[in-house]
Amino acid sequence: MKFFLSVQSKFILISSLCIFIFAGLFGYLIIQREKKLYTEDAIHQAKTIAEISGVIFTNALVYKEVGLVENVGMTDYLDYYVSDMMLKDKRIIYLLILDPDGKVLSHSNIREYGKVYTDPVTKKALKATLITVQRLKNTNGSDMVDVAAPLRISTKNWGVCRVGFSLEDVNKGVKALRNEMFIMTSLVLLGSLIVIGITGKAFATPLVNLAKAMDQITEKGNLDIHYPESTRRKDEIGRLQISFSWMIKRLREANREQKNTMELMCQTEKMATVGSLAAGVAHEINNPLGGVVLCFKNFTESDMDEASRKMHIEVINSGLLKIQTTVQGLLDFSRKTPIAITPSSINSILDTSLKLADSFLSKKNITVVRKPCAVMPLVSVDPAKIEQVFLNIIINAVHAMGDQGTLFFEMTNENDMCHVSITDTGPGIDPQVLQRIFDPFFTTKDPGKGTGLGLAVCRSIVAQHGGRIKAESTKRRGANFIISLPLMES
């Protein structure tokens, strides 16, 4: 199928069509010209026979009229001449002599003697003063001409001589010529196809190579393709090859520069991320660690009563627990723990998440509004991990709304993906903050109330499932989180 859409096939098709049309038209004109010449030659021969026969018949009728020939001798003479002419030329269909009234005086068919012809052809022939030629159809449907020569001397009219002359040989000759022209045209067309095919391939090969190279670039993004050096052509294709080689070279250089720039940017981003991560870890660990160290020092270096001792132990345990939570969150973010993918109902996962947060939602007077999808196929996820994502977003939304608000859930099914939209009625997220909410250790909560790893872990979990998560918000109009997960393959 690709071949018929290629430049080479179109070139061959158009060229062949042009050759076929012009060769056919030229052959048709030649056949028509030869047919006309053959017909005119046959009519000329028929007129010659009619003229000669007319002179002979006129002389015989003159002799009869002056009494030099008797009626019986005249009839025998005419019949003999007619029979002799019929034998000499097989193209003669009939030869007859009519008197001025249309009565048959002599005929190649003896059964026609004495009949009177009143047909239009006879009437026209009897009225004519010169030789007339009329195109007719024979009884078997073949072409013929009727040539009539008047038997006249001055004003004296003895009737007419009619010769029926077959054009079958003309048709046979035209048919043979048509067959010869068809064979010649076919041979010319075949030879032209071979020449055009070779020529078309020579012209199309550079374009095909260019197209293949462009396909590798556009489909695979491969700029390291090996494009053969173009031959020294001075036409438009040669200039196109040179321009394409120059373009490939420039694209390679630009791609190399882009890679170098991206590597530098990635390295810079990594350093910035490491710095931010280190600062976040230091902040999240140093604060509780300072309290632990101080309490431990007081616990070991000073005497204290039982109440103070218990209080110091609780502070130490609380600080160590905060440090453990921070380190565990960091581990969850930094490494992808194995997930157990199973076909699951997204509605069931959301139900479980809302049940876990039910007491928290009730305590804060949060109303839940759900808009489920009418037909929602199963999703390929780890239910526990996705519950963690939903629960994290729900808790963040509740913190943002305070003691009252509404939490909207909407599910849609589109492009083999399940989309879950979670929208709150909180104050919204500042655009500058929105850009960083998925960064590790970035939080807008008060110190000691959040590690800044929740949304980062959520994004990591969703990415593990082949999905994506994004946040949308307008300040003072609430926040909207959209989680997209792949549907189970049918």
C-alpha cells in the first residue's frame, strides 16, 4: 500500500497514463485516416467498374436501337458481361441494368429479371445525371456501396447501371491495422513502463532516503541516523539533499547543546534538592533532638522528683518518635516500596478512606458530597497505597478548611484512565506555594506540625501506578486535586 502512495508510483502512473492516452489518440487518428483512405480507394474502384460497365452497356443499347443487334443477342451479351464481371471481382455483390422505368434488363441474379424497382436508392439513381455513390448495409449487415452510372448520351436516357460493391475487405484491413496498432501501442507502453520505472526509481531514491531519515527523526527522535552522502547533483533534489544534510548537522549540534544544558540544569536541580532536603531533615530532626538532649542532660545530671522524671521521659519519647516519623517518611519518599497490583474498585477504595477519616470529618463538621461515575471499570492499583493517597489529601483538605466546609468527590472515566477529583472549600493555595506543594519537606503548617513529605509521597505512589496527580487552585476559592489512575485492561 505504501508503494502506491509513493512519489515513484505516482510518477510512473501519471507518465504511463499520459503515454497511454497520447498513444491511443495517435493510433485512433491513424486508423481513422487509413480507414478513410481504404474506403475512398474501394469507392474509386467501384466507380471505375460502374463507369466502364456503363459505357459498354450504353454502346450495346445504341447498337440495339439502330438494329445492329437483336433483342436475344443483346440479352445474352449483357448477361455474359455481368457474369464475367462477377467472376473477375469477388467484391462485387450485384451488377444490374435498369431501364428508365426501373425495370431490370439484366441482373447478376437471374431471378430478378423483369422486376421493377421503386426503392429510394433506385429512384435516386434514375434521377441522377452523374455517377452517384450511396453507403448501404448488405443483407448480412456488412458495409457496402451502391454505385450508379447513368446510361446517357446527350439527352437520350437508356436507364442506369448499378454496381453493389462490398467494403468487407476495407473493414478487414482496418481491423488488421487496429490489431497491429494495439500490439505496437502495448509494446511501446511496456517499454515506456520499464524506462519510466528505472528513471522514476533513480529520481525517487534520494527522496525515499530523505523520507526514511525524516521518519526516524519524527517517530523515534533519532538524530544519530546515518544518511548516505549525496551524489553531486545540480538539480533541485541535489540542493534538497545538501539542505537536509545541513539541517541534520545543525539539529545534532542543537541536540548536543540541549543535552549538555539539561545535564547542567539537572545537576543544579539535584544540588538544590539535596540542599533543601538536608535543610529540611536538619530542621525536622534538630528541633526534637535538641529537646531530647536537654532532657537527657537534666535527667542524668540533676536530681528530680518522680513527676519531673516522668515528664522528661515523655519529652524524650515524644522527640524520638518525631525523629522516627521524619526518617520513615524520608525512607518512604526515597525508595519505592513494592506494590501489590490487583483489579480494584475505585469506589470501594474511596469508601474505605472516608471511613478511616469519618471521625475526623465529623469532628470538624465537614460535609462530604460525592458524584460517582455511572459506569466505572476496575482499576489496576494497590488498594492500600491508593487509600494512603486519598487519606493524605482528605486530611490536608480538612486542615485547610478548619472547623466547617464541604469536600467534593467526582469520578470520571476517559481515555482508559480513571480520574478522581477532590475539591475543598478552603482558602485555596497561593500560586507561588502551588508550584512547590509536591516538593519534599515543603510545608505551610506551623513548625513541628508537618514533615512536608505527605504530598511528595502521594505523587511517588501515583507515579508507581503509572498515573499522575496534579493540583489546581485559585486563592480564596478552595483547592482541587485530580488523581488519574489507569483502568484495568480488558
